[in-house]
Amino acid sequence: MTNVRTPQTASVLVPSRYVYKCEALLPDLFLAYSSMTGALLEFQQRDWSVVSAMLDGDSSFLGATDPHISSLRERLRRNGLLVASGTDELEQVRALRAAEKRAKARWLSLTIAPTMQCNFRCTYCFEEHRQEFMTLETAQLLVDFIKSSLDLNPECPGVAITWFGGEPLMAPKIIEYVQARVNQECEVRQISSQHELITNAYLLDNRMIDRLMSLGEWGTIQVTIDGTPVVHDGRRMLISGRSTYARVVANASNALARGMKVVVRMNIDASNSSTENLRAALAEFAQSGAANLIPTVYLGTIIDSTPECSHMSDSRLSQQWAADVRMRFGRELLRLGFSSGLSLPKPRCVLCTADSPTGFVIAPSGLIFKCWNEVHLDASNAVGSLTGQVDLETATENGRAWSAYDPTQKAGCKECWTMPSCMGGCPWEARRVRDRGECQTLKFYPKELLQAVHAERAIEHASSSLHNESSE
């Protein structure tokens, strides 16, 4: 005799705590989103009353046996918007975080600063720029550290390096020395070698590009350009005080044209975040012959996280203000015919190098830290050293403090419906500055963000379909 399964009832399925629903910008369409799974579902008006009722916990629909309602219910369940009754979703987030931390531990993720010196004196920099360069001896110790780390982790799929500073291009020989040897070691072991660069781009001329390209394909090359020439040159100047805008823009545009994956970070605060300033900044790229940079721009916020930049506290944007600027900036990009750059955050459980068990920041001196906000600090903040100049007990205690970081224990975060997709924000800010890191745009403007992303996806889909039809 065949067993027949009974349909799921209201006692079995309940709405997830990590769901948001709203109408779409496009007519007769509605949206439901899960920050736990990242699913953004579209529903037509004829189904929305049923779907909305189920997401509100209406038992008459959650337990209905009608085939169409059952199909809608199953779609919601499959995408994580409905969960089994009694599910501890916060515990699920913790389990996912633990699993991802184990997975991340397979990769060796390094941020390397070959120098603390910089040719710029940005008004908001969080670092103290010492005349400190990594020696070849320390560079070799770093290569040895990478090799021994790989020996201890035979399942490691690859090494990911972010070159940082100071200004890393002031020490190109160290970059070449280390990266070439890492590439070779990864090739021998048949694992991946990934590398990216954060630079002010002042030294990123054709000769430097050739040197970098000789080290293989690069991931993103992040360049900071803070708006119009007047704004940028007023805060990102050379040590001598001379302007940098023209050369930085030209170098970044040329690097992008030569095939490097340049992204432009525009740091914002109260002084340069108006719609007029953002619009003028984008227009200036076109006028400078660097319109190719426009679709690569994203916004970063200036924070006052260290004594060196504590004077920026008065101009720092509130979290909601920053979210508002990002929404306005996305609309401005759309107005110019580009992608808005707005996206739904993907659920993530490990945030950065500092949050990864095998993520480390290497200072020029050989000190090892967990976060690049610490790269200019002394040995009392380190978790290790290539040259043995740290107190083992202190380093161990520092490492334990980072390992113990758990955003799911923070009151403001564990009650928030967006938590699985941001995991409490920047761990450095959460541990050192305030109870949690920077809250994301999704928290402050969920309806507007979901609508914008959905509309842009719909336009891209329609355009792709039209193109395919015209090609047939």
C-alpha cells in the first residue's frame, strides 16, 4: 500500500523573521525578499493577497490544500521565506557562520603593506605615515610564512593577497618579489593565486602598469577620487601640498582602458555628499576624458576610527544619511544611462580578513595584525610577527579577542531583520568604536532598494530578450 503524505499545515510552516515585502515599481507586481537566503521573489497581483497573507502568518492559507496555494507556499518555503514551525533562525545564522568560517579557513587571505610611507597627505587618513619600508629579508620571511601556512593546510584552494599601504606602489620591488614567488608556489601546488591592489594611482603610469601586468592577472585595482578637482585636491594632496586630481584620473582611466579592473572609491562626508556635488563629480570625469570611470564608481564613508582622523567626527555622515546618499547616487547613475550600482546584499557570514581564521594583515616591519585599521599600530596590538618581536601572551590574547567576535550576540543586531546579510557590519567598528558596525542601506531604505534593484533587473531582462529576438 502506498503512503500518501498529507499537506503541510499552519503548525508546520511559519513566516521567517528575515523577510520584507512591498509593491514593485512596475505595475501589478509585488516583491518579497529574504535576507537569510538573498531570494527576491516577484508575484503578480492575482497571487499577492494569498502570498502576503502567508507572510503575515495567516493559518487559513498556510494550511490550505488548494493546489495553486500549495504551489505558492512551496515557492516561499523553498526560498526561505517560510520556515518550519519552531525553527530557531538565529541559531541557524550562527551555524551558517560557523560553517563559513571553517570554509574560509581553507583560503589564506593576506593584506600586505610593503610600506607605511605615502606620497599623499590626505586630510582624513587614519594612519600615521612613518618612513617604514619592508626589507627584502622581511619579504623573504613573508614568503616563508606563506609556504609554511600552505604546508599546514594541504586542502587550501589558494592564496588571496590585497596590496595595501601607505601607498604600496612606492615599494614596487617588494610587490614584485613577494607576488612572483607566491605565484610560483601556487603554480607548483596547483592552487589559485589571486591578488588585488589599493592605490592612490599617482604612480600608476604605463611603466608601472607593465610591471604589475607581468605578475599575472589582477583582481580589482581600487583608486580613490573624492569628487570634483576642487574637492579632491582639497583633501587628497601630495606631501608638498600640490594637487593630484588630474594625474590620478588620467592614470586610473588609462589603466582601465588597458584592461585592468579599476574601481573608483569616492569617499563621502558632510562636505561633498549633496546631489549637486555627486552630479558634478561624475560630469567632471566625462569632461576630463575619463568617462570610462563613471560606471566603476562606488561610495565609501569617512570614519573617525583612530586618533589620526578623530578630527573628522563633525563631518562624518550618520548611517542613515550615508544610506540616503547611496540611494541618490544610484539614481544619478541611472539618469546618466549607467547601472545604478545598487544591489541586494548577499547573505554572508564572514565579513573580511579580520573575521577570517586564516586572514592576516602584514605590516612592513613584519608585525601581523587582523585588521588593516591596525597596520600602523605597534606590537601590543599584533597577533604575531614574522620576525619574533612580539610578546607571545599578548599576541595570543589579541588573536582570541578577534576570534571571539560574534555579531549574533549583539542586541541591536540579533533583533534586526537584515542581520544575515550584513552580519553586524565592520568588525573593527563593532569592537572598537560602537556596539555594531555600519548598518547597510537595506535597513534604512528596504522598499526603495528592493524596488530599484527589481526594476533594473527587469529592464536588463527585457533588453536581453529583445536583443536575442533581433539576433534570430
